[in-house]
Amino acid sequence: MKDDRFNPYKYIPFIILMFLLAKFIFSDGTLPWLFNSLKSFFIACIIIYLLNPLVNRIQNKFKLKRSASILLCYAIIFALLALAIVLIVPSVRNSVNALISTLKSESITEIANDSINKLKLDTLLSKDAEMDLLNKLEDIISNLVSYALQFSGVLFNSVTKTISSIAMLFIALFMSFYALQDSDTLGRKTESYITTFFSKSSSKRMLKVMNLTDRAVKDFLIGKIITCIILGFITSISILIVNLVSPLNIPYAPLIGLIIGITNLIPYIGPFIGAIPCIIFALFAGVAEALGVFIIILVAQQIDNIFVSPKILGNYVGLKPFWIVACVTIGGGLFGAMGMVLSVPFAAVIQTLITDAYDKARANNK
């Protein structure tokens, strides 16, 4: 079995943290072009970091060449994504279509009432009323044209962004493929450069920080993804059960479960953030349904906090709830959604380093 001490991609979270700090330092807009040009690089780094352990496992287990292991890893990931699309997307799509239909029906009703009020059909017999009618029709047509132009612009921007995102994804996949091929050589060179250009004590501290960051981020992300899937299923299934055993008819169960599962990536407060749009969606069916959604999300979140997350994530984070919420708030304010997700494992690393330094200082003072 290969020695994974020379795995360079365990340092990717530390590198990304440095880029995020740089983005914060240069937040006045002096270097926005740099970060825009590095989007494909960031995506490639994320792909490399997440897939490198799986590629190593496939290569060691099946004794394949490195390139074949990478291709097989890609095939497995795409197969799992296709399976998820086949199983999950139709239900979510039906929920979204139902929601859009409801919103459209409400908008059309409001527009129709507004148009009837503007036309004032009972005054059409006079010439002044006829001129007023023509002016109002002209205003209505102008508004419709304006809405059509706005919709066309939004649609064009959406298509452009989609094509750009697909292109960046393919570029990132090519970059990650070649980087994964050179992982062994690059790993030895990375550690060799660190130990060569820095003193023994400094290089030891740098490698320790990188290793701690890698372990914290990897454990946190993998564990959180599993808990998000579980929480999403608990929420959706709970809604379906409540609909069966009670007079409530809570709509959009798959969509609500998906939203709660995704927002659960943010520790503690994530599901409550996701609960806001879910409760609004349920209000289309009634106040009782909205209250039912709130209670279901609250209970599901407590099940996750008490049973699911401790079992899967364990106690590796070692942070009190107050500090977790503080880290999420500060990380979100500084770096957005990524900061909210990654702030907890990085805070755990900082706490570990401070604790080690404290223990060492106490030992030296004795």
C-alpha cells in the first residue's frame, strides 16, 4: 500500500484559506480580475481535494494505473450524480413547477384586477373616457413590453452564466485530471520545498497546521454531507407522514427536504435559515400547514443535533455552541456562504494550536 504522507492535496484547505484572506485584504476592488480568473482553479482545487482519497483507494485496491484510477473515479461520481438526478430531481421539479404555477396564478389575478380597475368600463361612452381608455391601454402594452424585455434579459444572462459555468467545470475537470496524475511527485516536492526554504522548527509548524487543517476540513465536510442527506430525508418523510395521518396537506415535501438538507451545511443555524422560504412556501396551502412545517423542521433539527450529528461527526470539533454560532456569523460576514461552512473546522484548528501552545507553555513553566 502506498505511503500517503506525501499527499499534497491535504494542503488545499490551507491554500484556499490564504486566498480568502487575500480576497478580504484586497476587498476594495484592486484585484477583482485576479479572483475572477482563478474561478476554474478554485473549482479544480475542490475537485482534487475531494477526489484524491477516492482515487488513491481505487488505485490501491484494484492495482490500476493512476490515469485509469482517475477515470474510474470520475465514472463513479458521474454515475452517482445520474442516479441522484433520476431519483430526486423529478420530485423536486414537480414541487418547483407547482410552486411556480401558484405564483403565476396569483400574479395573473392581480394583473387582471388591476387592468379592469384601470379600464373603468362604465365610463366608456364619453369621448374623454375613450381617450383615457386608449392611454391606459398604451400604458398596459408598454408595461407588458417592458416585462418581456426584462424577462429576455434575465433569460439571456441565465443562459450565458450557465454556459460559462459549464465551460469552467470542464476546464476544472481537465486541470484536476492532470494534477491527480502527478500527486506523488508533487507531494514529495511540496514537502521538500517547505523543509528546504524554512527552518526546521518553522517547517514543522507549517506542516502541522496543514495536516490539522486537512483532517478537520475533510472530516467536517464528509460528516456534514452525510448528516445533510439524512436530515433532508427525515424532513421530507416527516411531511409525507403528517399528510397521511392528519388533515394537513403540506405541499412541496421534496423541495422542502432539499432546502433543509443543503442549509444544514451551516452548523446549528443553517436549517432555521432554510426554514424561512419553506414556511413561506407552505403558507400557500394555509397557516396550519406553515405551522406544521415549522414544527417538523424544529423536531428534525433537534434529532440531528442530539442523535445524528454527534454519532457521525463525533467530538472532533470540540467547540462550544456559542463559539460555533460566532464562527458561522463572522465567517459569513467576511467570506459569504463558503466562510459560514468552513469557519467551524478552521476554528477547531486554531483551538487545537492554542491548546497545544498552552500545554507546552505550562510544561515549560513547571
